[in-house]
Amino acid sequence: MLDLKPRDILIATVLLAGFAAAGAGLVALVQEGTEARIADNRMEVNRSRIADLTGDLDYANDPVHDTAALSSDRLGGKELPAWFARDADDNVMGIVFSAVARDGYSGDIHLLIGVDRDGELLGVRVSSHRETPGLGDAIEAERSDWIHGFEGRSLNDPEPDNWAVRRDGGVFDQFTGATITPRAVVRAVRRTLEYFDDYRDDLLASAPKEDEGAMVEPIAEPEQDDR
């Protein structure tokens, strides 16, 4: 049996504590750097998709730096960013909303939904999801043309009762073997249009801050969402 002296035990304890602290610090440093890179990559992807959704608008600002935080059950969450496209006189020409479909097959489906000032859809893009490859991932613009079916639609085109997949009596196609995923996206898009319709005046009246990159005043969270 080893005859360990208190001094030896103390030194070993200090060394172990030092190694543990160094390891924890290294893990935290790597995680911080990784999260920063992930955030930067996500922003670059969003920048491209926002430009894609606002490409047909005659706007003069950079929507990526003109954003507000919106909170509503209809949008699927709180403090969700929305990006504003404005003309040279700061009139809002269109908005790209962040929305979350909470009822996807494999979890939340994060969407970017472009709406012009008249309430017509500029388009919809998926920013992240965990749907089944080969089935649910057909919601991606890179996988199929299905997501382009929203372009030019509005809250009354189709009629509200027809804002559903065909299996539910609506006009939107579902995927073979995967109905839950497109159903969730259709519902999220419809709810976003409802939100825009209810808060159109506030959204269109929002003004950008003087400092580039500052957030415009947030739209107040609705007291109740009954739909």
C-alpha cells in the first residue's frame, strides 16, 4: 500500500483541479467559438434567403439591418425577427417574417415568410427543420418546387377554408407518405398572413432607426390569439 503524505495528496488534488478547470475552460472556449460561427453562418444563409424573398421589390435599404422583434402565438414564438424592405422614402414595401411551425412531424419547422405591403406572399423558405429525409424535406426549395406554391397567394387566395392540404379539403398538395409536414407549413403561413392582416397598420407605420443595424420599435405582443 502506498504511504501517501498529506502534502502529496494536496499536490495531487491541486493538479487535478487545475486540469479540470483547464478542460472546462477549453470546452467553453470551443463552444463559444462554434456558436459564433453557427450564428454567422445562419445569418449569411438568412441574408441570401431574405434577398431571394424581396428580390422583386423596389427597395432602397438593406433589410438585413432593418429588423424588429415580434411576438405572437400566430408566428409561433416570442422575439422572432422580422426584416423590413423600404423604398427611398422609408415606406415599407415588404416584410420577411420569421415563423415557427410547432406541429411538424419531427419537431419545429422554422420558416421565412415574405409578405408585400398589400398582404400578398412574396414567397416562403425553410430556414431549419428536422423532418424525415426523402419525405418531409420536400419542403426545402432545393428539394422540390412545392414551397413555391405559396408565391402570389394571400389570405383570401385561396379562401380561408381552403388554406389546407388536399387531404384536409384544401388546395395545397401533400407529400406521398408525409402529410403532417406540409400541413404544418400551410398552417404556419396562413397564421402569419392573419397576423399581418391584424397588425398591418402598425407594421407599415414602423420607422427605421437612424443608426444602421438598430432595431425598429417592436410591435406589441397581441393580448390574445383566438385563431
